[in-house]
Amino acid sequence: GAVVSQHPSWVICKSGTSVKIECRSLDFQATTMFWYRQFPKQSLMLMATSNEGSKATYEQGVEKDKFLINHASLTLSTLTVTSAHPEDSSFYICSARDTGSETQYFGPGTRLLVL
Amino acid sequence: GNSVTQMEGPVTLSEEAFLTINCTYTATGYPSLFWYVQYPGEGLQLLLKATKADDKGSNKGFEATYRKETTSFHLEKGSVQVSDSAVYFCALSVSRRALTFGSGTRLQVQP
């Protein structure tokens, strides 16, 4: 089956530092990847849509300068949380859509804790 | 816009009980419908999907039928197990765009 990995699985950082999260599709190509954020006991909220070779499309209310997204290849997208603050602590989940299919496959998520 | 409404949880059942988790949707266009499951501390896993009206998705004893007339995609299982305890998300996608999720329903199965 299609597998999506995320790295790191969890990270603790100091306020003001930047954190990069990688999302990889391991056995398929993904023209489009999505980044979601999930608060405890809540649903997933779409942050941005990442398209290979072009700029990401951000949802309303998501700061593009704070959450930098790069989709450099058909198997890798990165999310960088710049100058992280405690309110950025959350569970970040990526998904990759198999090119030609409507099915999205999700990564295991990255838990970020900003102290 | 698109939206998904799920029944609120938690749903608590005894092992081998029948499960129904209701899901209704509103969408512009013709959506594909999905159920995802999230086990504690893990990411989402696709459980089943249906891409057109009257399709039935099924997996691991779970099933859901795409009902266009009632805009519903209710999840059912005839006999739940303790290992089914998780959070279940109903979701839709239109024209291969990002998923719109329901709020999730926590299922707790007691032995």
C-alpha cells in the first residue's frame, strides 16, 4: 500500500527557533501534498496545499511567512515553522495524493511542543 | 461551501455490539466520500471510500454506502472489537482537492 512518512515524529524546541518537518511519499509520486494541523481532541484543519514546483496555496488565516512550505520533488514536501512560539504547539499531519488518484494517504504526524 | 457533520461522541459499546456512526455532508459538485480512522497517538488511516452515488465502501468489517438522496455516508459494523477503539473521521473531497473533515467521533469498545 501507499506509505507516507514524516520526520521527525516529535520535536521539542525553544521559543523563537525554527523547525522543519519533512513529508515523503515512499512508494508513489505525489504532485500534490497537503498540510493539516490538529489540536487535541479536534478535527484536522487544512493549512495549505503544496504543489510540486510551484508556490503553496494557504488557507485563510494561515500566515505564509510563518509556515514556509517547499515542495521540491514529487516525493518530498517540507513545512518550516519559523520563529516558533508556544501557540504553535500542535500535531502537524501531511498527506500526499497519489498522482491520478483522488485518494490521500496520510503521514503519521509530527508532534511539536514549543517551550 | 463544503461541510461534513458527524454524530458527537464518545460512543461507548460493548464488544460484539452493532456500530453506526452517522455522517452527512453538503458539497458543491460531486464529492468522493471517505472514512478515516485515527488510533491513539497515530496519524490517519484510510478505512474506506466511495466515489459515486450508491457505491458501498467496505474494509475490515466496516462498511458505508454513498446515499446521494439523503447526503449521507453512515459507517456501520456488525460486531465491534476492543481493537476498533479509535477516532473515526468522515471526510469528503471534490475535484481532487483537499479533504474536508467532520469533527471526528471517538469510539470506545469495552470488553
